[in-house]
Amino acid sequence: MVSRALVKEFQRILGKEQVFLEEIDRATYAYDAAVLEPVLPAVVLRPRSAEELGRVTALCHENGLPLTVRGAGTNLSGGSIPSSGGVVVLTTALNKILEINEADLFAVVQPGVVTARLMAAVEAKGLFYPPDPGSMAVCTLGGNVAENAGGLRGLKYGVTRDYVMGLTFFAASGETVKTGSRTVKCVSGYNLAALLVGSEGTLGVVSEIILKLIPLPPARRAMMATFDGVGKASETVAAIIAQRIVPATLEFLDNFTIRTVEDYSKAGLPVDAAALLLIEVDGHPAVVAEEAEKVEAICRQMGAARIHVARDAAERDRVWSARRSALPALAKLKPTCVLEDATVPRSKIPAMIQALEDISRKFALPIGTFGHAGDGNLHPTILTDRRDKKEWSRVEAAVDAIFEKALELGGTLSGEHGIGTAKSRFLEKEFGRGTILFSKKIKAAVDPHNILNPGKIIGE
């Protein structure tokens, strides 16, 4: 527990108004977007500078207090849920874009910067930051780094790790650690940035991020292909990739999701379609025209019932906005929404989608499936009511079956949502005991008191 003397020290460093002690305030930070039990932290801290962040980290280390760093709390695997009696450190006040370098194509940001805000700032200068998680309007870049966040554009442009050039972070003891640089190439020292990205706050506390930028694509063309069978749509995904075409985005929605999203967004989606693909190609105008023509031809060959090309940017943005609303739209249907993250090799997409239909029938549960089909990352979403104990037991069994099938097909437990506590018990099944033991040795070496987000990824 946090002693009175330590609370006073936190207040001295941060100011009383940045130390939250009331239960109603602490309860706000007891949970994240995963369907897991909340855990009330002992105190919530909101540093306003990197120096303050380092000092509270060091104090937690000296006093053996579990420390969970939190951005916007959009995490979907329990990574943001604190330890009982521990401390939550908010990064929301560390929200400055420190630099946008147009000559060398990088940005320097604090961890509390909202992802969409950076995107808009760099696009205003004709530059592009591609990673676009579904929660980009609210999620923060520190959280993106912690989870190695992906998004709709992951197929062509990759995920957060592909854009992290360097980090400044605090070790568990509060010491400042720097890794990477502002240069295109850097092989000085260990690649600690690669270790930190995706570590879910278990190895260090990030205070500054250097992100790679690229030129904004000069042209884009978006289209919607509808199908009268889910199998046809999933096979079309594999066919497009097999022709060596890499769209910027290649998204899949089943009929259940289409109808739910249309009812929510009124974007004009075809509610009678069994499935649809949302596809966008970008780049040089001539290349865009050629690739769009090829994609249309493949969709027709694979049995698309209809192909509609967006007439202008406004129509394109309306459809993509509807796609990004899939999760909130589905979440309105039932009291509990379990969003999973089944990711398989792209060639196994048809098999995984068929398996999800089978799992839905077997466990008598509605499952809406959507996701980044172009990179094999599907989001089967189970709609339920956790208060119904019998149904919830079927949900848990269905989730197990989804993970088992993804691994059977050569896939992974998570393409972008992380492991947290929700999937930690499955990690050994994916990688083996040796990997878990090796990871625990790294954790013990850099965090001997086990204060940094304990229990996440590899368990206690």
C-alpha cells in the first residue's frame, strides 16, 4: 500500500491536484477496454514533465510499488489494468508534439499525444504517419508503442514498430535510457527500442518517441466489392495478394457486421451482401489507376456481385469512417462485447473465416467478424451478456476455440491488441516453455523488483 509519507512526496513533486486519491477518481482507471475484472489502484498520478515522470518511477522502485502507465485506456487485453495496491501513472499531460522535421522526415513526440492529432499535423505539411489503429481518434502514441499497434493500413505500411526510430525511457529504477536516433541508419548499441515496442509497459516507462514519417501518397482510389458468399470474399483476399498487389487497405466485413454498421452510421453499405471488401490503393496516380483496374478485374473473376468505386474523397472518407465504427456499432447490441484478435497467414483467411462460422454455430453465439483481411488480422466479436453465467461459459469456450484454431493454422494470438492478462495463459502454447523462461529472465534483469506492469504478457 501507499503510505501517507509517500503520498505527500508524490504531492510535493507533482502538486496536490495531480495526485488522485478519492475512490471515484481511482475507479476511473481500474479497467480498460478488455472484458476483465477492474482492479482499484491505490493512487493515480499525472506528471506534467519528463522529469516528474522519472522521479515518480524512481519512487515506485524505491518503495516496491507496482506501476502501470496509462494513456487513453483503449487497451483490449487487460494491459492497462493496474495491480491491487499499485500506482497508475497517466501520460495525458505529456502531450506535446516536440518537433516535425520536414527535411529529415521524422517527428518527436511525448507519449500522451493522441495518434490522430499527429497524423493531422504531419499531413498538413504533406507528410504521412501510416499506423492507424481503430481507436486513433483517442488512443495515444505511447500506448501505440507499448502495444505495437497496427490498423487498417498495416498491410502495405506496417505497424508501429516500423516507424519507431528512437526512444527515451526510464528504467524501473528511474534512470534515463536513450536508444536509436534521428538518423535513417543507426546501429549504435543494443536495439533497445525494438525490445520496448510491444512490451506493454513491462520493461520501461517511455517519455519521448522519435517516429519516422514518409511522403503523403499523391493519389488514392477506394472501392467496395460485395459478395453473395463469405467464402468468395475471403478467397478474393488471397487472390489479390497472390497477384503481387499490395493495397493500402483491404478490409473484410461479414453480413452481421455490415447490417450493424449501416444501422449505426447510415453510410450506405449494402445490407443484403453476405460479405464485402473495402479496398484502397494509393501512390503515384498512374500506379493507382493500374492497380485499381487489376483489383477490380480480380474481384469480378472471383465472383463479386458488385463493385463500387468511391466518386470523391468525401464518399471515400464516409465509408472508411463507417468501417472504423464497427466496434462501437456492435457494442451497442448487447451489454458485453468481446473483441478478439485472431491473426493467421493470409492464405489461411478462408479457413479461419469458415472456422469462425462453425464456432458461432457450435456455441450458439452471435459473432460479427470484420478486420484487416489483407494482413490476416481478423476481429471476431462475440456479443453477449456477462451476467448470464451459462452463456458466459460458452463465450469463454468459444474464445479458447478461436485461439486454438488460429494457432493450428500457423497464426498468432495477437496481431495488434497485445497479450496483457487476457491471453497470457496461451502464450506458452504459441512459443513454447523456453521462450517464456527467456522472457522472464529479461524481465527480472531490468526490473528486479517487478514493479513495471507486473503480471502482464508472461504472468507473475
